[in-house]
Amino acid sequence: MGASGEKVSARLILSDRAVRIPVLLVFVIMLGFGIVAPILPLYARSFGVGYDAASLLISTFAFARLVFDPVAGPVVDRYGERLCAVTGVVFVGASSFLAGLAGSFPLVVLFRGAGGLGSSLFFAALYSYLLKVVPRNRMGRTMSVFYGALNVGIIAGGPIGGVVAHVWGLRSPLFLYAGLCLLSGVLYLRFLPDPNSRREDESTTARGADSEPTGWRATRAQVFALLRNPSFITVLALNTAFFWVVAGGYDTLLPLFGKEGLGMSTVGIGGVFAVAVAAEFIVLYPAGSASDRIGRKPVLIPALTGLAVFMSAAGWAGSPLVLAGLMGLAGLASGSAASGPAAMLADVAPEGGSGTAVGLFRFFGDLGFVLGPLVGGAAAGAFGFKWAFALMAAPVLVAMVMVARTPETLRREAGERGTAAPLD
């Protein structure tokens, strides 16, 4: 590990196989997710169900993931990242394959929900792996590359899914997704080293008895210890707020406001999305690099403030051009904040229970992802778009205040964890 101000490029980060393979894995998985996502409502409608039932197919996956997140983390701690990642990704692939074969809509919903369980386990294992192998003073930059691969995979998958469904039918993207999941499992088994052996030379003694599985009672004690740490609570609030505004603001209110408030076409709304995504992608790595060099707070506080301001202002946009400009600014802010939650998590997560910390982290992120669209849609119908966008910004401001009140979690000394109060 070098000093926290070292010159580290994305190319140097990806030269490490222990990072390169997880980045490749998340790209492949999210490419498959992007391939499936656009056709799922149409696939649901092919069974003759209404729009409300079609939306159930979308929410079932997220809800199953949310419910299993707190369990997935301790499972990873107990059985290890390697086994859990492969099990999770194979589970997602099998559920997608069975959903493509299903002869009735209830079976499709059942298998899609089962895929959410596998997704929860896979990502808990992958996050825990990165927390173990990535030096803390590179975590911001590494997570920027990780999220960049994730976003590119989703974006690239959409057009591919449309073409595949058009040529081979609505079931075919589900089968392609299953194949990509199988490919990811093979890549993990073949190329990814064991994180425990990776750290063995650094701290053989430190990983003694405390790192051995000691049962669910020990897991419960660890959860309570995590929740007593104010810095960890800030990380949870930050992750909740970030995914709340992404799912509720970007994914829900933006298309509704563009269509019903400004009369935009789907092509125009897609263009606004493209502006926001491009702006986010441009700043992902520079912001992650800055958080590793100067600290998490100096990057997060202005980023969260800007995100709240521009998201609130979006409801006042009087034209598509103004909306695009505001969403571009919001994209710069969200891109600057994107790697912050995971980087802070790496600073404060305990050495021997990273899976449990990741499970709680992802649970609160998924909670924001589920609640944000529900609150945003209900607020738009009851109070109008201006108040709805303001509600999307409110948790972001709360998270910003909590970050401002939390001691800086990044130590300047190489390889040390954050300055937050130690866990009990």
C-alpha cells in the first residue's frame, strides 16, 4: 500500500487481478440485468396480466433481495466469499432460466423473486471480497471503477435485450442472462484468488480465533456492535439516501415529470437520462481519487448538497432543456457521491465480519431503492412534482448533515482503518 496521496490510475487498479476479476464479474452480471430489465414488463403482459401485476414482477426481485440482505452478510462470514459468490450467481442464473421456461405468471414471479435471493448473496460476497483485498487508501478509486463497470453493463444491456427479444422472442433474454450468470460463476472459480489467503501474509495473527465462525449468537453480537458505532450509522443513512434518490428521483419522477409535466417523448426522456449518466460517469473516478487523497467528507459534503439542490430544482424546470441541464448537474453531484458510501464502509467495517457489515449496508441501500419510488410516486399524485422532487432531496440533506457531524473515517497513514470510534 502506498501513501494516501499516491498517484493511482484506473489502469493500475485494474492491473491487480483481485480487483480486475470482480470488476469484470459485475460488468457481466449487470450486462445480463440490463438485457432482461426492458423486456420484463412485456414478458409479464404476454401472460395476459394487467399493468399492476406486471409491476409486481419488477418489485418482487428487489423485495426478495431486501429481505435476504441481513441474512446474506452473516452467511458470507460463515461460509466465505468464494462459495457464496458462486452459489449466488448460479442461483440467479437458474432462476432466470426457470422463469424463461415458466408456463404461468405466478411461476415467473416466484422464480424472479428467487433470483433476488441469489443476487443478494452474490453482491454481499463481492463487496466483502473487495473490503478484504483493496487497501483502504484506494477504496474510493476502486469503487469508482466498480460502479463504472456496473453502470456501463446496465446501459449496454438494454439495446442488446431489445434486439434479442425482437429476433428470438421475449423469453430469450432470460436464457441469455442465465448463460451470463454461468459464465460469471466459471470466471470466479477459475480466476479469483481466496481473499483470506491474500491477507494471510499481512496479518496471520490478527485473523486468529476472532475470524473463525462462532455461530449466530456471535453474529447477533456483531450486528449490535455495528449499530452502536455512530460512523457506521452514518454510512447506512448515506447509502439509504443515495439509492432513495436514484430510484425515486432519477428512475421514477424524471420520466413521469418529463412525460406528464413537460410533454416530452420517450426519446427526449432517454436523452435527459443520457445527459445525467454521462455527467455521472465523467466524475466517478476523479471523485473517488479525491476521496482517497483528501478524505471522504470534503468530497461527500459538497456532492450531497449539490445533489439535494439540483434534484429539488428539477421539479421547477419549465422546459426540457432546463430539465436536461439540471439533471446534468445532478449527475455530476451523484457521480461525485457514488463511491463515498462503500469507501466509508471500508473505513469502519470490522476486519473479521465484513460480510455482516456488507449485509446491513446493502439492506439499507435496497430499502431506499424500494421506498424511494413508492414515496415519490405517491407524493407526485398527491402534492405535485415540485413537492415530490423536494421529498427525494430531503434524505440526502439529512445524510449530508450526518456526514458533516461524523469524524473523518479515512486515516492518512497507509493501510490503517478509519478514525471512527472502535467497535465493541
